[in-house]
Amino acid sequence: MPDNSVALFQLFYSAYDKLHRVVCAASRVILIAFSGSLLALLSACTTPQQRLDQVATDLGFQRLSLNGDPFQHRAYRNAAPISTVLHVYLDGDGSPWQNGRVIADPTPRQPLVLQLMAQDSQASLYLGRPCYHGMQQAPGCSPWLWTAARYSPLVIDSLVAALHTVLREHPNTAVVLIGYSGGGTLAMLLAEHLPQTRLIVTIAANLDTTAWTEHHGYSPLLGSLNPANRPPLVTTPQWHLFGEQDDNTPAALSELLIQRQPCARSERIAAFNHRCCWLDYWPQVLSTLTYGRFHCSELE
């Protein structure tokens, strides 16, 4: 992205964020004066990160801050000790835009991925993206990194570095990458850099970003990598789950990519859409993760 465009993105974001802070501060003053009558106004000023963090706390997860390169990453761990396998959960894109405008904080508003991880008895890590989870004003962050460049090499490299801070202490641990929506896009791109990846599981994922933007009439993700344009993951088993009623990431958009992957299988589930009903189905997915079923020779 040209430097002047990045500057415009940052200028808009800074002004929006300052306005949001002023409104929230004012609402707190009003609330003190009229205790109990404006709770909804104050609640609206609770940040997406605060709400997600509370959900993680309620689910019993440990909050972590991991050093990526060059970004910091929020992460959450369950209580299961890391031994031979680590499940790494990657969330969706959150809210990069709202009503056609760049949003101040892209952190996911829905805790679906944390709730999926709460059902997992295997050692599991929720790995947040750069500039998400309240870190949108950190050095190097700009809206470019949660809009057009959300799947950029810079984002991928920092996620890989952050994950390595965990894996460095467990050198013999295999990884299962589990990505929801845009997190599935990231899972495919991360696997290129993680030879210890045993399996990729995607849920309602956007696996061909060009087909996806064209389907919706969105602007191209010019700063991002597209899994459909990357070399096939020849030795990495993949399981791609789609809802037949999903009009956000229709399964048909990913068909060509899946056909090019020697070790991939896909599954379309009737009556499911982009959000429903993955929580109900997740125990069945977890019970299927008996890894011998995902050898490449069995998926050809």
C-alpha cells in the first residue's frame, strides 16, 4: 500500500478512536450522576477486548502475551499440559469494517472460537492476531493490517514467531491448526512455515480470497496472501468443514483449492451457516481427531 494511503488509514483511525474515547468518558460521568439509569450506555463502551477477555476468564483460560516479530499477540491457554500435540485455534477476521468504514478495534465480537476451545480436552492455545485484542495502537499497527493486509506476510511471520515462543519449550510437539472463517485462511498460510503441523482443520473458511472478494463485491485484499495462489501443502492433511447455508464463505468458492491439495478432504453440513451450529457439532469433530484417519495416503 502506498505510504500516503497508509497515512490516511491511520489518520482516520486515530480520529475515530479519540472520538470513541471521549464519548465513553462522557457516558461514565453521566452514569455517576444518574446511577443505574444509563447502564446500557456504559456497557456499550466496554471494549471488544474486555468482553472477550472476560469470556476467556470465565472459561478458565490462562491469559498470555506472546512476543511475535514485530508484534505482540494476545493468547489464551487451557489447563491441559502440552505434551505430544498442541491444538492452535485461530479466530476469524472480527470486524475490520462497519458500514463501509474502518473500525477502531477489529477484535472479534463473538466468542465462538473460545467456546469451541473450551470443549477441547487436548492442550490448546488461542492465538490472537497482530493489532487485535486492544493492541491496535501498538507500534507498527495501522488499519491496513486488519483490512487489506489481514493475511499479509507481515501478519503471518509475526504469528509464526509468537507460536514459536510456545513451541520452543516443547520441541517434539506436533501442531493441529484449527481456523474459523478468516482464521482458516491463516491456518493454511501458517502451515507453510510450521513443519510440525500434523493437521489443518478449517471451519467456514475463506480459502480463496480473490474468489471471496469478487463474490461479495468487496475491494481486493491487495496486501494479503491468497492460499489459492500458494503451492499445495503436499504432505499436510487437511479437513475443511463448510455449512451448506453459509452465504458468507460458500463452500463452492474453495473447491478449486481443495482439489489441488493432495491431502485434503472437505465436508458440507446441511442446515449449518457461518455461525450455526458449530458449537453443537464440535464434540464430534474433536472425537474424530484420531490422527491416523488423516494420513495423506488415506485422503487421496
